[in-house]
Amino acid sequence: MSDRNFDGIAQRFHRNIYHSPKGEMRLASCRRELQEQLPERLLAPDIRVWDAGGGIGQMSADCLERGQSVVLNDVSGDMLALAATELAAYSDSGQLSLVQSPIQALAIDAPFDLVICHAVLEWVGDMEAVLDALTDGMAPDGYMSLMFYNLNALIMGNMIKGNLYKLRDEDFAGHPGGLTPPKPRDPVEVINALQARGLEIVARRGVRLSYDMMSRSLRAERSVDDMLAIDWQYGAREPFWALGRYVHLLCRRA
């Protein structure tokens, strides 16, 4: 499998993922986790941030607002064009660099204090190569915010729906060309891979717990704020951190 490129469907991706409660919840959870878990020095201006596979740049926007310097790369020119529009207020500030490149091929001239890689691992063919590149880009004592589509949640969802043949065959990949990720990741496998690269897991959290456990009719009757509150209450506990639709890991390079 090659890395997925969203050229040709970037607008659809933007609309379906981010203009929806599920996208809103995902973004809100990650923002709160970073605000509460990152050391103060990484919330200050004048640090270097790499938004790896950053898409249209929602996480970059937070960093730019803090006065930080951001490199946002993506393989998709269409996604970068959307990012340029979303982040137009910073186009002349000197803070932002937009680079069309795979994560594995990005030329890095200096290490980054904070590396952000959200919802990317499930779209790449070689997870190990991507993790190597991300780790190599971190400064000593740098941090990485990593979020990925969770295999455990997909298995649970198929059990709830009674998709016994999918479960038997372990056939969980989305249809080619669709917006369901083809490579859901096992949280334990990802954590082991990070620790093998010398990274310490500082925090772990399940993202979108309650929303994805509910039927569509129930979701429509519950507020996003209420579901977010329940997610936050349980998301870092055992075993729930490993059951969210996504898993968010915050790592430090020791």
C-alpha cells in the first residue's frame, strides 16, 4: 500500500470530517490534551513546530496563534491549498512554511521542539518509516503529539453491528477511494514502536468514546459538549484509552 493522497477529494474530506460533530470532538479533545499536558515552554512563542501530514492546518493554527514557527507538510497539493486559505492571516508573518512532501522525505534543517502528527498513520503504507522520520525530527527533550485511527474501536464497532464475517476474516480496511482509513493501528503496536525509538509515553487518551458507541439516533439527541465531557472523564482511564475511535499519545524524547 502506498501513502494516501487526498488530491481530488480534499474539499469533500474537509466537509465530511471537519464540518461534523465527529471532527469537532476529535479536534477539541486533542487541543485540550495538549493545553493540559504539554510543558509550559512548549506553549510559549518562539518554538519550532512540525505539523506532519497536517492537512488544512487546524493544529497549525493553534501554534501560530501562540507565536510559534510552524512547518506544515502534506503529500496533497489540494490539502495545502486549503491550508493556505485557512492560514492566510499568517502568510506574511514568516512563521509558516507550507511544504508539499511526504513525511519520510521532508528536508529538515533544524530539529523541532514539538512534532504533531494527527490522523496520518492509518493512511500510510510503511508506519515504521514514518515513525523513524518523526522521531528523527524531534529535538532532544522534544515532544510528539500522535493521534491515529484505532483498530480496537473498529473491532468493537463490528461486534456491536454483528459483522461476524468481517471479524472472522479481520477485514477492517475501508474501501479504496473512500474516507474510511485503510490501515487502522493497534495501540500496543504503536506504543511498542515508539518506545523502541527511545520515546517516553507521557499521556494516552481515547478520543471519541461515547459518540462512536452510540446509535445514530442517540447521537442526535445528545450534545457535543456533553459527549466531550464524558469522553474526558473516562478517556485516560483503563481500559477506555485503548477503545476510542482514535488514540492520542503524547510522547517525550528522553
